[in-house]
Amino acid sequence: MPLPKLEPSTRVGDQVFEAIHAAIISGELPAGHRLRIRDLAADLGTSVMPVREAIARLQEIGLAESLPYRGAVVKDFSYQELLDLYAARSLLEVEATVLGAGRVSPDDVARMRDELAAMDAALVQSDAVGYLDRDEDFLAIVYAAAGNRVLLEMIRMLWNRCRAYKVVGAERELESGDPSPLLQYQKSLLDAIESGDVELAGRITAQSLEAATERIRAGVRDSAAN
């Protein structure tokens, strides 16, 4: 699908990066997709230079890679890389939950409820990307309350790096006909926070990421069996 042309701007380089970045995060440019510089420049209505620079930035943050004989592609991950990503996520997100759960304000809780409702609405519409956007906004409220901007930035970077996998996982749950597991941990986390149980909130985040890690391991076993 061609990307929309950009409006003229003094920030063309940033716009190009943001456009390609958004297409990768949304799944419009899936893992393994070739990032042909001239095609992207034509789609976006720019010269090749800002596209080349944008691809270099995407490689720096782990969303693109250069392969022999293929050039730049949207990065795909091996199962081991995914396991490593989720191990890092668990270390950071459990800590962010414990730090933030006891500091969220009543306004934060109200915003979390709004995000939970938006997640539910996205699932009704079978909108996996919309669901993930709202899920990350929901969690970011708790993590931001921890008061450590660097911690939240690192978590967001890891979210971005495994976003393609998360989209596929959410779509599989939707295709199963029972998307309720996609809200299970968020509801439990919100209940724990509202009750003031910080330790339980941390355990729920740990359980959520452990469940995701087990799905990755299950994928490894299924691949080995086939």
C-alpha cells in the first residue's frame, strides 16, 4: 500500500522518519518488507536523501536491518531475540509497575478506565492495532507515575521493537473468536492499583509478560514439531 504524500515542510527528514516508523508500528509495513528507497521517496513525494536518513535511524533503533542482496528491510526477529526482548521487558516493566502503582492519582485511574474502555471498543471492531495503541497508553499511565522518564523511554523502545509480534498475537486472539484474554491482565492490574496493592500489581505485570513469553516458547515447540 503506497504511503501518503507528505506536505512540504522544513522538517521533511523527521516527517519521513515518522511516516515510515508509523507504517512499521501499525503493521502496514510488515517484518521482512523491503524498504526500497526510491519507491518510498515516490510514495512520500520526497527526494531519496531523507528516506535514506530515515532508514538509517530505523536501523539504529532496531526496527530495520540491512541484509545481503536485499538491502534494508523491516526487521524480523528470531524466537531467541523475542525471548530476550521479553526478558528485558519483564525486568523494566515489573519495576515500573511497582514504582508507579502506588503513585497514580485519581485522575490517572480515570484515564486508565477510559483507555480500558477504548481497548474493549477496539476489540469489538477487530482493530488489533488500535487495541495495542490503547494498551500501551494504559500501561504508560502507570509507568509514567514512577517518575523516571528514562525508564519509560526504554520500555517504549522495547514495545516498538516487538510491535510486529504483538500485532500478530493480538490478531490471532481476535481470530479465535474469544478476545477476552486480551483484557484479562489490564482489568486485574487496574483492580490491584485501585485497591492499593502494589505488590499484587507487580505480580500481575510479571504474569502477563510470563504468559507472553510462554506463547513464544510454544511457537518454538510448534516449529520444531513441524
